[in-house]
Amino acid sequence: MSNVFVVGSLNIDLIFNTKRVPEKGETLHSDNFNMLPGGKGANQATACALMGSTTYMIGNVGKDLFGEMVCKNLKDNQVITDFLSFSRNKSTGVACILLNNGDNRIILDQGANQDTSFTEVKKVLSKLAKKDDVLLVQLEVPVETVLKTLEFAKKKGMKTILNPAPAQNLTDEIYQYIDVIIPNEIEAEMITGINSNSISFDKYVTEYFIKKGVREVIITKGCLGSIYSDSNGLILIKPFKVKVVDTTGAGDAYVGAIASQMAKGFTVKESLDYATAASALAVTKFGAQSSMPKLQEVKDFIGRKIG
């Protein structure tokens, strides 16, 4: 079994639950408040570890209480945190999450995540990573770090996954180092400029990434499921129907499950049901990392739904 290396963000999520979104200039009382570990990198590392993969987290936190909370939670979830760095001049990243009727809106302060450098990433990968290990990255750390990390990983023969969130303009160079790209449909629209409401969106958006050099493309579409494409064509993956409590960690559960299954030697196509099940289970619980399912939960769920 190969290992998973996650290079990405680590945050504390400040979560407010409201009946509606406040208007401009309006103060609204929250129905309840929670403070939980988050960050797309840490969320996906947690998802990978709970799905049974040996998972290393590489990133930065501040020397503060939030940083201690983030590290402890990762350790409790079996993520290897030996190679996290602590920023001297920046606080741990913070995400303010507004939950409303099962949907979410997020404001992010990157904090120490801005200090995640390729230099520190290279030290870890040079020492520990081997051929066919999986590298998983997002865009909540400097994009230059992401680009150089992907390039270095490909030179080592690693399998590479980019979850391009939050969406931003990417240079054409980066695509040649990506084996699998996994945006949601809004991120895909923002990156490609293709209207997600158009009839041919699925076809054109996946072709866009394939033509850029990406081997396999997954577009997650929330309650509509997801689509998968490679050079042989496109397939639709239907969602599992569940009662939605909180959608915050759904995408990260999906991406983490794909990475974990790839590290075990499964193809991306073979991993799609596991990822779909993991994201379905994640939305039935509150929070991000706290909602990530364990491997046996996913297996049992698939058995009930498919078996």
C-alpha cells in the first residue's frame, strides 16, 4: 500500500447557524455556534486517514491555541503531523462559516497557511515519498508552492491530485503535472469560463482539462452527483440519497476517499462509489473533520445501498 501526502491548509472553523443570511448592515442572532478544526488540507488528510491510508500532513499553523487544537485533532484521527511547521508571525488560519438551510457561505483568513513553502515541502517529500505514493493538494496555500510541489512529485513518480479550491486562474504549465483534478461545478466554471448552466457543460468542461494535459477529471455537483472523464469519454455518477445536516465537509470527504483508494492501488473509476458514499455520509453529520466517515462505515453504507 502506498502513502498519501497532503500539502494544504489547516484552519479553525468558526461556525454560525442561522435561519437566513443577513442583509447588508444587518445584525442577526445565530441559532448556535461551534468552533471546530478545519481547512481543506486538514479535512482531506483526516478523510484519507479514516479511510485507512497512512497519511502525512504538510503545512503551517500559528504558535497559538488554535494551532494546538488543529494538531491534536489530526493526531487523534491518525494523521501523521511530525512535519507540520509553526509560523512565528502569523496566527493559525480561520474560516468563518455561515450555515443556512443546509447550505454554507465561508469567509477565510489564510493566516499561517500563507507561509507554506516549497522548501519545507521538498524536505519531506525528498525524505519520505516514493514512486506511486499519492500527493494531494488544494489552493488554500500559495499557488507557487502548489505548482512546484506537483512538478517535484511527478519527477518522483507520485500520483498527483489537485482539488482547485478556492478557484483561481491557473497557468497552463500546472496541468501537465496533474493526474486527477477534482473541482466542484462552480470552481470548474470559474477556472474554465464555461457556464455551468449550459446544456453541454459536462462535456466541454471535462474536455477543457483533458486538452490541457490532465489525465482524469472529476466534477462534483452536490445533490446531482458527479461526473468522471478521461480520454475515453464521460460517465455520470449518481448520488446516494441521505438526509442533509451540513454540507461543509462533503467535497473534502469525496476528494480524500479518492486519494485513499488510489493509494491502495485502485483506479480512479474503481474509487468513485467509495467517494460518493463518503461524501453522502459526511453531509449527515455536523462539521468538517468531525463528519468524515471511517472506512468500515463507507463499506457498510455501500453494502446497504448497492449490495
